[in-house]
Amino acid sequence: MTGGPVDWTRLYTGAAPRVTSLPTYPFAAMRCWIPEEDTTGGPAASPDPRPGRAAPSAPQDAGDIELLRREWLPTGEAADGSGPAEGAVVCLYGTATRAVADALARTAPPGALVPVLVHDGHSPDGAGGFGDDAQADAVTDGLLARHPAIAGWIDLTDLDRPDPAAPGPWTARLLLIRRLVGARPGARLRGLQAVRGLQDLDGPAPCPSGARMAGFLRCLGAEYPRLDTTVLDTDLPTADPERLAAALWGEWHRPGGRAEVCHRNGLRYEPVLRPTLARHTPLVPDPGRAYVVTGGTRGIGARVAAHLVQRGARAVAVLGGRPLPPRERWDTPGALDAAEAETVAGVRRLERLGARVLAHGGPLTDRAAVGAFLDRVRSELGPLGGVVHCAGGLGGGRPAFVGKDTATVRATFAPKADGLETLADLCEGDRLDFFVAFSSACALVPRLAVGVTDYAAANAAADLLLGHRVRTGGAHLRSVAWPMWTESGAARGKDNVCAPVGLDTVDDATGLRILEQVIAMPWGGTVLPVLPLDASFDAETLLDTRTGGSPAAPPAPAAPPAPAPEPAPEPARAGSGPAWLVPLVCAVLGTPETDLDTTADFTDLGVESVMLGELLERVEDAVGKRLPPSLLLEHPSVRQLHDHLTSLGLAPRPVPAAEAPVPAAAVAAAPPPPAPVPATGAAAAPADRRTDGRVAVIGMAGRFPGAPDVATFWRNLVEGRCAVTEVPADRWDTGAHYRPAYEPGRSTGKWGGFLDGLDLFDPGPFQLGDDEATVLDPGIRLFLEATRDCLADAGYRGEELRGRDVGVFVGGRVTSYPLRAPLRPDVLQSDQNFLAAQVAHRFDFRGPGLVVDSACSSSLVSVQLACRSVLAGETELALAGGVEVLLDERPYLEFSVARVLSPTGRCRPFDEGADGIVPGEGCGAVLLKPLAAALRDGDRVHAVIEAVAVNNDGHTMGTTTPNPAAQTDVVRRALAAAGRRAEEVGLVEAHGTATRIGDPMELKALTDAFAGAEEPYGRCGIGSLKANVGHLLNAAGVAGLIKVALSLEHGVVPPTLFCEMPNPRFDFAHSPFRPVTAAEPWTVPPARRVAGISSFGLGGTNAHLVASALDPAERPAGVPVREPLPAPAYTRRRLWLDRKADAGPVPPAERPTSPVPPAEPRPAAARAAILDLHFVTRQVTDGVPASGPAARVP
């Protein structure tokens, strides 16, 4: 096939069409506004916990699939209550929760609470109760005999269990619940399970107790609409039984919501599903390590194992339910049954692909056998690199929950939840790159669990148990709540099992690509891939337990009205069910009515779960009444269904003769969206480095924690000093605001990098009066001093530059300090733009004066703008820098609610023990001039800026979610603009914010940027001064530039502190980088010293700067070098407005450092994307890089 030119003019005869404008978008003017605080004392409005409709979004790249994760949103305050007025409530309690059961009884009507002790095998002191299935059966007989009107149950047995990891007699409790559900058909029933720390919402210590029972309670309400179940994760201790009892009764009286609820600090939270698009990265297995696949001998597991080998794995261990037959039988005709033949074929396929294979058959719950097999794998195949847990299956038996016996439930849980626990325990000592469990969509979406509650509960329990391990350090663990795979024989489109909630089947190729996408995620936990059937898909309703209101379910065609108006039509034939049901069932099955056996179970007739939903809708349409989904499971034949409906007085509605079908309104199909325009993302070709395209740093100044000047700053860096201290008493009261454990409105840290004498200032050199100086924002005062010091360092007196084209480019923002002053005209001089304007005014600089706020990249972006200005001839010189002041507790509260603040006060970049940021404050400034002019004029040159590249993350899954591909791209652009090869760079000052996940993500992005460099591993040093002074936020970039400039100038690389054990999540041994942990000489001559500086900002603005030392050979002969002036002297005195004693935290609008309000804890999935300075959610991908200009010094 070839192409050719097209003469488009021949399409038209006569007049050519004219161009016309399209109509603008009709924006819906909805009120989106923060409600004003209620000052009347009334209750605050509860925010809606449900997300908006999440229509399927187009993937950013081919193959990128939107993933949904659970988050927790507040629904209001957790209300207290007392016992119900009617009916008996069975209270299951353990030895540790007897006091809570007693408190429940005291707050209920006399005799309303029926306590039942659950123990682990024997009844202590003859207290009764049960500890196994047989005892539970007998206890339930007595309960039903004594209390015919049981209203429900409260289960306390998972609180404070002696061994939280042991499930205890949970199937005995399940048996009791199953019998309670089946005892009173049609009656409403309430069930409440209490747990603590099971869910992934911060608060109590993580605890796995209750996961198995919670898996059932998550989905039972979908099968039995008369049943309201809730799993309440409380933060109240059993040591306070009265408060806990009141909270339990309060939740008891709130049926109808989501099946899982959390109480945290008096607030009530419900789960929602939120989209999070993790980018696909091709999997690259380590050929020297072994990969384990459970369920890997057949079906989907075999596909996964083969995919790992095709991607490069050379050693695979597969586990199945049955032992592999001896190899000598493999080729004997008739020696293998069908299952064995499939297993052997799978192993042989892996071997043909070039893999060494070990196989094991047997239950995953046999810890000794599985452990011995894994030891053999490590010995014969090598260390374990990853695990994919595909094992699992339906336990069989009757589909209805009330018909599932204990043996069936245990058989379903064994390979899935129990097997996961076994595997995770046995692999705990292996440094796995990933551990992925295959879960099911029915575990997350209750309506898909109808008829398979045991399978759904097993997967849900596995997800909860895995989530517990994620929160206790297993970030490599994740699970995928899969829709059906075509490999399992699932239908496509609207006939698939997940169609009622709007999801399609996963084909094998897409599933394997999603698996790689999930492995590449930088977070652990459970995700649901979104493969929508059509644009009506609504993620908002997926967690709902009721089928009646589901807009996501595709409407089934209406059943043809029964022609006969009689309430009891005669049977279709002798011994068959009623005639009105027969056509409904046959329409769903697609079979002739004469072939229908009305006594056969629906499952034997081939009715699958999706067909059950369609059949139920047809029956509902016929009788004119909503029916429970469990109806077809509990009465699983036409005859049984008819008899039950007749007993309820239900029959098909007569249809009026005049009633005619109404045609559906025609809906015009919307034009398809335009195809996405691919971003080139290509960096400019390396340019020759020219003297007139570089910028000289001719002056530097700054005040940093523990360092009143640059000289002291350099000495502290080289000597490895840490300037982090506790918060000074004059900033904020740590006694009032600090708590070691998180509490709303409190800080989890009380350490930072602070400047001494922030309240002291000398207004004389800047022609300021005392009153005027007193109300001036401290950040402006610091930058005024830094400007004066910087000019002196460059050898310039202020009068030399007055009236000249000197630009001022400063990154920063003002504090809440001016709000302390009474309103007066000079208060306006502390507005944000005056960070630059005050300097221009006081020094009479005539170039542009700009303030940059791109969060943590602000000061490095200001350097980029200053370089552009001097290179374009807009200015002769430019002052660039940044300033940050930690005036009050507000930043600490925001960082605490986002869970990114180090609780130890130690910033540990690149270290295994990294636990978060330590804030810092400071001010830095550099004076810039084109290198050619600086050499001509004899200016001293601290360093040479060869290029600065700036880009943006573009569209990510959220405005605070970074794009690691853009990080890689900005580094590549800077190197290309500087004309440098990656192997020429000897030092990188990283953004490095000291998180266990964040630092490896940045290092991976840097490694990708350096890909292809011909250099030995570990050649390039990498560091972060945040360990010395904390994260200086807006001033971080210029502080890094000053550190690098001093290192280039002095030929010494300072150490990065507290990197005692490099983070194992990044393989330094096979990367270009190595942490510099001790001061070391930069042994290459100045002409070959090249460094990079990275700075990434909240909101997506990324910057990378390439700097070098001045080659002494470039100095023109005979031109004297300007000497620095003596450091300016200051007579500082206290000019300060004290904070009012009763002042509370600064309102959010006054310091927008984070979009998170401090009033509520954020779920882990949300807080991970809050701060760019942590990179917690930075996905390192091969995706399309964000676009952005790169020039010589852009």
C-alpha cells in the first residue's frame, strides 16, 4: 500500500465552502464554593462522600487503562446512640470485649441484648458460647427458639484478639450469621462487625483481625436487600467501653449506607472509588532471579508465567493444585488426564521459550511443603524476584449464601486468602520487586458478588490482608480486582458477567499489559481496572450494595406482557411451571419454550450470573415489584420460583389494552473525539557550547539554617553538619500543636531548619523607617539583605548599579506576618509582588521585577527567567533567588495531615530509613551576567550556568500528581541544550526529599535520562542538602545551586547526611549514581567539572539546571579580576510584630502551601499525591514526556 498527493480542490465544484466558527461550550454554572463556617452553633453540613460520575477517560497512551482505588471521605460526625426499641440483638464477644458487651446491654432495653461468647475451642469457666461449627449450630438453635424476632447481630470478637493474625473460629460465627439470615425470609436484619485498624485509613495501628468476616459483610447486602451489614473500623479503645458502645449503637441506627465505615476522631468516613491513571512501563524481569506464579500450571496463571518468560525471565516456579506427573509419563499415550496434559503443555511451553522451570503441586496452605519448594527454587534457580498469586477458584455448592456450608467456604478461602498469607510470610525475607495478587471485581463491587459471596469474600479478605501488609512496610504488594478474562471463557460486551455494572471483559493481551501497569505503580494496595462497556459507565455506584438504583447496569429489554390477565395462568404443559414464567426464562436462555425443564436448576440450564440479573429484571417488570437478587438463588428453578412468588401473592400484572409501547427517543450520536496529537517529547539535538550562550554566576549570598552567610554554609556542608533543630519557641507552641501520633489539627513533627534572629533587622541601609520596617514581611527583609550581600560578593557597590537595567527574579511568597499589623498604607508593601518590587525600589534597578511561585521549583525557575533575560539583552545583570520563612505552625499541620512530615526530625535522602520531609527556611540569591560580558569585564565567576530546562507534568491523574516521564524529559532537555553528554556529569544535586518510595522514583527518572551513557556504574555522585538544612521549599532550588557552585569552585563534593543504608528499592549497583556519604575531592580539572540540579514543584513545574566550573583557559589575558567587597555590616535590632497570644492557626487562604485542609486525615491513596516534594506517587514510566521549551539557557 502506498500513498500519494490529493487535489482537495477537486472535491468542490463552484464556490468553495467557507470556514465557520463552532459554537462555544455551554458551561454548566454550578456553584462550587467552600461553604462559610456556621457561626450559629448548628451542625455543619456533611460533605457528599460520593465522587462525581467518572466517565471513562481516554487512555493517555495506547494500553494505559484507568485504575480505580479506594479512598475514604467523611460523611459527617460519628453519632452516638442506644439500643433498638424492638427485637433482640445477638452480641458476639470475646474475652477481651466482655466489658463492651456489658456497656451495650446497659444502653439497650432490658433483655434486648443477647450476649454470646465466642472462644477458641472451650468455654472458660462454663460461660457457654461456642468455639467451633458444631457448637455454633447448637447455640443458634437455642437463640432462634428463645428469640423468634431477632433484629440482628453485633460482632465484637475481632477487637483486641490475643493473636490478631489468627482468624479464630470465624466460620463458626459465619454459620450463626447464615442461619440468622435464613431464619426469617422477608424480615429486615441488621449486622454490625467492629474492627480496629483493618481498613487503609490512618488512625489506629494496622491490624488484620476480622478480614475474613469483613469480606462477607462487604457483599451480603447485595444478595439480600433486607439485610443491612456494616463493618465499622473504630479508633475507640475497648478500655473505654461506654464510648465504644455509644458509637456502635449510633452506627447501628444508620443502615443503608456503604457496607464499610470508619470512625476517626469523631468523624465518620465511607469509601469511594477514585480514578488514578498509572502509566504503563514494559516489564523487564531480572534474568538472574526466579519468578513465582501460583495457579501457574493452567489457565490465566500459565499465561502470566509465559508472559514473564517472554519479557526476559529465565527462571520460573509454578505452583498448582495437583502434583506434576513424573516426566517419564509425559509422552506415554493415555497416561495423563486432561488437566495433567494441560499442565505438562504449559511447562513445556515455558521451557521452549528458554526458561528453567520448577513445578509444585499441592495446597498453598501446606506451609511446610510450600516453604520447602521455595527453598529449592532459591537454591536451584536463584533469588526470588517477584510473585504473581493467581491461584483461586469457586468452592462449588449452592450459589445462595444461606446454602453455603462451612466446608465450601473453607475450600474457597484456602487458595486465595489463606494461600496469600502463606506466600507472603514465606517470601518476607526476599527482596521482591513485586508481589501481585489476582483478585476479583466482585470483591470490590458488591452487586457482582450475588451468588458467589464465598468467592467474593475470599478475594476481599485477601485484599484486606494484603492492604495490612502494605501499611506495615510491604509497598511492593498490590492486587488487581480483575473483571472476567476471556481466558476463562467469559463472554464479551453486554453478555459478560460484569456488564450489570458497566464493565467489559479483559482480553488476554490487555490483561497482561494491565499487569505490567500495576507492577510499575509506585504504591501498593488494590486497584480495579476500568474497561467500560460504553460512556454510561458510572464509577460512583460501584460500591453500592443495592441493584435497584444502579444506573450503570445496562437496561434489559422489557419482557413481552403476558397476554392473559388471569392472576394464575395455567401451566404450559402437564407438570411444568406456570406459563407466564416460561417465556421469560427462555428469552434469557435463547431456547425454545418446549425444551424448558421447569424442575431443573437455573445453573443446570446454563443461567450465568449476568443472566440471573436479566431474568430478575424481567420478572420484576412482570409482577411490578422490586425483588431481592437472592430470590433466584434461593428458588433456583421455574417451579420453585413460581411457588414462592405465589406464596407472596405475586403474579404478572394485567396490561391495559390501550397501552402501546413507547419508542425510545432517538439520540444523535456524538461525533468521535479527535485523535490525540502525539507529543514529540524529543529533546533538541545537542548544541555546541558557545561562550555567548552561557551565563556566569558572579555573586552569591544567602542565609540558611545554621549559617548566616555562604562561607559558613559551605563549611557546614563539607563538615557534614546538620542544622535541624526543634521549632523555636517564638515560632509556635510545640506543646499545644505537636503530637507524636497523628491527631487532626496537630503536627506530627516539631523539627526544622530555622534562621536565627528572624525578628532582627537593620532598616538603615535600605532607607526604611522603623515603623515601615516593622510591618515589612520577613521574607522581603531577608531578600533585601541577600541582595546587598550578593552585590558585595560580586564586587559591586550599590551606587554602581543604580538606574541600570538590572532584573530581579525571586521565587517565593509572603507569610501571614502582615496580618499582625493594623491596616495602614505601608502594609501593602508586603504583598507578594513586593518580594521583587522592594529590591528594585530600594536599589533603583530598572530591569523587570518578577515573583515566581511554582512551589518548590520557584527559585530555580527564577534563575531560568533571569538567564533568559540577560541572554536576550533585556538586562545587563539579573538577580535571582528565592526565600522561604516558616513563621507559624500552619505548614506543619498541612504536612502532617498529608502524612509526609518526618516523625523523627531526620531527613534521610536515599536511605532505607527515610520517613519524610523536614521543613526548612532560608534565603539565597545569585547575581547573573552573560559569561562573555563577565569575562570581558573581569567579573569573578563562581560557576557557569550552561542551560536550564523547565517543563510541566501536563495532564496527570490529578493536579498534584507528578509525571516522572516529564522529569526524565526535563533532564534530557537541559543536557541537550548545554551540549553535554550524560557521562560528562559528575554530580547531581537531587530534589531528594527523603521518602522510601519517592527517592527511588526520582533516581529511576534520572537513570532513564542518563540511559545510553557510556560510563561505569556509580560514576556520578548524587546528593541532597535537605539532610543538612531541611526542605527549603521555595528557596530549595537556589540553595542547591549555591551548593553546587561552591562545589565546582572549590573542587570538593560535600557529603549527604544520614544515608547509612541506601534504599534497596533503587539498585545503585547497576545505575550511574552513587550517594556521596563522605566529603571527597573532585579530582578532575575545573574544565571537566559538570553538575546538574533538579527541582520539582507542586503543580507540575519541573526544572533542571546544568552548571560547570569556569575553565581557567577562558580568562582573557591582561584583564584584572574584580575583587569582592567586604561583607556588609548590619546593626540589627528587634523590629517585630508579635503574634497575638490567642491567635489560632493561620487561615488556609493566607498560606496556600497545600490543598489539604487540616481538619481531617486524608486516605493514604490521596495523601500520596499531595506534595511534589515527596514524589510519593511519581510513576517512573516510558510514557509520553511532557512538552516544554528547551533553549540554550531556557
